[in-house]
Amino acid sequence: MPIQRHFANSDLAEMVDISNGMVINTDFIHKFGRNPNIGGAPETIWMNGGIYTYLDAPSTVYVTSNSADDAAAGTGARTVTVQGLDNNYEQVEETLTVGGPVSTIEFLRIFRAFVETAGSIKTNVGNVKITTGAGGTGTVLADIGIIGTGTTFGLGQTQLALYTIPAHCTGYLTTWNVGVGSYNSSVTASLYTRLFDTGYLSFRTRDIMDVPGGYHTRNYDIPLLIPAKTDIEVRAIASAGSTISSSFDLVLVTK
């Protein structure tokens, strides 16, 4: 068994130890998302488009696809693991069959889902969505999209540039990245947080980037402190039809 030691600093060696689970009460999260079509109206960086909708109360969820190949015995995605938080903001996950029954867990937040098992194609064929209603109805909480033109392939995992800090944890945001698909695009990307204090407060801009295209990064030598139960989300506006990706890195310390 590796020797565990307390969190001390943020140099490369310490980050490697965190990644290996060798630092007591410390974990890390890398979140990333993509929106293939953003224009002049603000949108969350996620494949489904538009502004993300958060649940005010926990809900069971369904996994569905717009392709018949994504199914229990299909050539595409067969089961999907859904990760998120329950009503107490504790981390939970459940593996569900595509097109199958409702989850046994109630989710208040979903921050990641990925294809757990698949048929001969080895990934999803269509757009796989995690929703509050059967058959893809209700609120869309996450989606596993496809990429490409003409010939497409499944991404196998959600592209969600958002996260909620679990209960009993403090997040330290160390890096924020924004990528713009075209150098001719004009993009304004905003990093938002929303605190929870006996109810949801308003979203607040914590950083902003005005970028002409390409890849841009912010490294926070003094990390941004994000308290437990805080929602983190990246949104952007852009020239019509712009593709934008974004990611951020968090160190989580359990209280």
C-alpha cells in the first residue's frame, strides 16, 4: 500500500500524489465541455445547447438515445454510468441500461455520465441523454453526444463544463481553459459560481475571457476557493455558429 501524507503544496510531485490517491482527504476533478454552435445569446458549454437547467429537488432519471443501436443488446451504447450528487450533496452513481428502467437513485446534480458497456461499435451511435422523464422527456441533465459530419462517432462521455462541490468538501480551482474552433470567431467566455446558503444565490462571474480564437488558459497561482454545494459553470457568447470548448481543474479537500 502507498504511504499517505497530508496535503502540503501544489507542486508537480504533490499533484502526482493527489492523482494517485496518496494525499489524505484530497482528490481532484477535471471537468471539460463542448458546445458546437454558440451565437450571440449566452449558452452553457455543453453539447445539448442553451442554458443549463438545475434541479431544485432530486429526481430519478432515465437514459435514452435517438438511435436504436444504443440499447440493451445493441451495437452501440448498452449501459451508461451516471455520476452526481444526491439531496444531501453526497456523491452517488448508478449504471443504467439505455432505454431501460428509471434509476433507483434520486439525483439533485449530475456532473458526468459515460458509456460503461457497448456492442461491436464500442461507443454510442446516437445522442444519449439523461433526463427526468421517460423516453427523453423532461429536463435534460446530461448528454453523451456525437461528433463529425457525415460519418460520425460517439464521444462516449458527457461534455459538461460544470460541476457542483460535494458536501463536506472545499474546492480549489487551479486552471481554466477556453478553446475556440475558428480564429475568425469573437468569443466572450465567463466562469460562474453560485453559492448555496439555505437556498440558491445568484450566479456570479469569477473570471472572464474575451478571445478571438484558438486556445487560452488561466493558471491561478492562488487557487479560487469554492465552498461546498457551490455550482460552477462556464457560459459563452460568440459570433454565429462558433464551436467553443472549456475545461477547469479542481483540487477537492474533505473537511
